[in-house]
Amino acid sequence: MRATVDRPGLDNQGRTPLIKIRRVRKGDLSKVRDVLEQAFGDFFERQMGTRPRQVFNGAQYVHHRWLMEPWGCFVAEEGDGKIVGAALAVMWGTLGLVGPVAVLTNYQNQDIGQQLLTACKPMDRREIVQATRPAKPGLGVRRYSSLEEAKKKAAMQRVRRITNALYRGMDVGKEVEIVDGLALGDTLLLEKGRDVIGFAIVHMPGVSEAPHGSVYIKFLAIEPHHRKPEHLHALLGAVEEMAHAAQLQRVVAPVYTYYWAAYQSLLERGYHPDFTMVRMKRGKQDDDERPDDLVLDDWR
């Protein structure tokens, strides 16, 4: 059997893949727990001659570790969708911890465990994102704070053009100015050629709205005519690099789930829900908001 990360491999005859390695999804959690308990139960029974009633004495590892590090948890899946192995890995700063790792007894000695461990090795989240990030030819990101005053005015006009295209009359210019003027963080400008096609207002910890130890995206938007996931990924990548440079381990990105494309992009990058709130609006649904708009905003 061959196993590959997030893409199916073929057997020697080029037939349908028998096993593939992919990241754990929320719907997998109970199945992963069952696989770990069954595999370890078989092991203890072989070693001690009796099967323990509770393999881990009631301890539950899967849900907590997946919530903490969803991009570090993998399953081995058979062609029919059956999960036959799993590996969990988490990061404590620069220290990586791997385990539990288990493969069902009937599937052992076929290199599945080795493939699971190999998938867990790139524990630096930036490396994982870089590997899955679409190519972005011609794109660049600049900080608003690095611009000369005359160029800041032109950049602000482009920012206002983007928000007005999303919702007539919307203007987050004061947000950009206060972040720049009080050094609360920075605004990242996504450029394609000489044009600004997106931006992200980012708060850093201190006297800003960023939680302790976290980078906070106050507002992010891609110009409607440039609605492409790779553009959102490029901006998110720049925010993550900003966090890494500041030695911060967490990025808080608010998302309205009606903006389904933006929400899906966050999940693809390994983000997970921290808490959920209800957004209430008076009147009928506005046509200005579209599920494919690439917007991250917080109405708190």
C-alpha cells in the first residue's frame, strides 16, 4: 500500500488508491478516538494477556489536541472512507510533541504508521501553509506605514474604493489612520502591479484590540473584481509572517460565515473557530453582501 499526504496515491498497477493520508476533520473525531482505543487495546492484550476495560483510563486525547493543533493531526483512510490509523501532533512553542500514533492491527507492517509520522514532521505551520498556498504571480504586499505621506493619500483612496465597491458608503479610512498614527499595528496593502486590490488592518498586542499574545485582523477585504482565493491567501500569509516576526503564535481572524468563500479559506489554512457570535441586522438581506466576497470583519 502507498500513502500520500492530502492526495491519493496509486498502487503498482495504477489502480484506485487503497490508502491515503489526510488531515483530521471535525467529523472524524469520534472515529479517530475509536481507532486509537482499538489499536492500543489490541497491543495491551497481546502484551499482558488481558484487554484493559479503558485503554487510557478514561483520558480523551483526540478532541483537545485537534482543537489546539488541527493542522498537525492526520488520519490514514482506506478507499471506502474507513479510517485505519491516526497520528496527533501539537506544538509547544518551538517544541513539537507527536502522539498518540496508532494503526489498526490488520493494517500494521505496511508503512502506514511511517507515512503518518512523515505527515506530522512539518510542524512549523508556516511551512504547511506555504506548501498548500496557491501561486500568486505579480502579487506583492506592502505596509501602509512604510509609505511616504503623499503615497499614503493615494493608497487611502484605493482602500476607500475597495470598501465602497463592497458596500456603498463604507469607509474604514479612520481605522487605517488610527492604527498608523498610534502605531497600534499596521495596514497591509495587497498590490497587483501598481494597483491595490486588497488590504488588511492588523492590530498588534498592547493598547490595541488585539488579545494578549495574538495578532488581530480588524478588517480585511479583497476588491470584488479580484475575488480569488489566492489573493486572500496572500494577505493572510503576510499577516502570519507579521505575527511570526513578532514571535506571536496566534492570529485572530473574525469571519462572517455568510462570506462562505472567506470562511472556507480560513479552514484550509488550519484556522478553527474560537467562539461564535450572532450577527443581527434589521430589515431584509442586503444584496451588497455576497457569499463569495473575500471579507473578514468584526461587528463587536
